[in-house]
Amino acid sequence: MLALWGPPALANPENDAAWFIEHFVDQRYWVSAHQTGQWNSARIHREALLERGVIIVDEERFAEMIPETATEETVKRLKSRIATIIIESYGPKHLSEISGFFRTPLGEKMLLMAKDNDLFAYLRYASPLNGPVDEWKHYLQPMERIRYMTFTGSPAGHVFVNQTWAVRNSIIHEIRESWRQPDLPLNRPYIVEILKADGIAIFPNPIARRSLITELSITNP
């Protein structure tokens, strides 16, 4: 049946998940993740240091010394967790076939239609049966509609119709709860520089300060 819309790309679940994130997750969520990234990184590092007996006393300077790369790493790890959700929800084979369909000229046209007409808004509030999977029919020519219905009648298409709303909800929940997730390790050069600076952190004693700086310096990636 896959021959009706062309052979799927070489199976690569991670690439297929990245494709799904690009086309089925609202950009506004990633904007929000980046906007809160520095605060989130500062909180994670501050709590990790507290567990080592280090108290941050100048939180403004502490946050300012955490670079943009920390935010990028936080978002990268978040996307990795979301990719796992997508792969586990659809299964690698079905995900490959779904992305294979939407990478065809008809599938690309449908994604553009969805964007232009905000069809994915339905997936924010309603069940999948009231989402773009039905709305798309109204924008397609008769032969295109037949090809789309052939896809939705396949095992992969059936999974797409019945699980996409739940998958997106799981993804959005993961993004919104990302601030709760422990992420970045302490052994980063900028953390070492922060600990070396005067007036940002206090330690149990000078020996503990030297030991922690040495430990993190040795294990820097």
C-alpha cells in the first residue's frame, strides 16, 4: 500500500522524530523554552551546587555568567526527550511511514495548507477526529482526497489519525514541565569560572572550594 504514495525514506527514527517536531509542534513552545532557558539553567545549577554545600549569594551575577550555550543545551536535551515520546508513541515503523507520506508532494502541500489555515489549532483543544485529519478533506482535490484516505486507511495512517492529538498533548506537557527536569551537569567551564569569581558563592570552607573547583575542572567536557 505504501507504493501508492512512494517509498519511505531510509528508516531513521531520530530523523523522523525531528521532522515531526518541526511540523507538528507549534513554534511558540520552542520560543517559550528559549525565553525561560537561562532562568531554568540558573535554577538547575544553583540547586545542584546547593547539594554540594555551595550557596549562591549574588543570583544576578550568577545568571549573567551562564552563557546562551547552556540554554541551547537545555533545549537540545528537551528535544531529545520529546523525540523519545514520539518514537515510542507511534513506533519506528509507523513513524517512518507517516513522515514518508508527508514528505511526498501531496503531503508537503497538506502541511502548507494546515499552516496557512491554522488547522493544527484543532489539535490543541479537540479530539483528533475533529482535527486537521478531517479538515484537510475540504481543501483537497478529489484525487488528492483519495490518496489521503488511502493513507489514513493504512495501519500507519490509522495510528496517525487516532494518536496525534494525544502525542501532541504529551509533547506540550513535557515542554511546560521542562523546568522541573534536572538537566545540565556542573562540570562546565562557565561554572568553574563562576566558582572562581569573588562574591557570587559561599562555601563551607576554603578547602571545599578548592576541591570542588579542581574536581569540576578535571572533568570538564
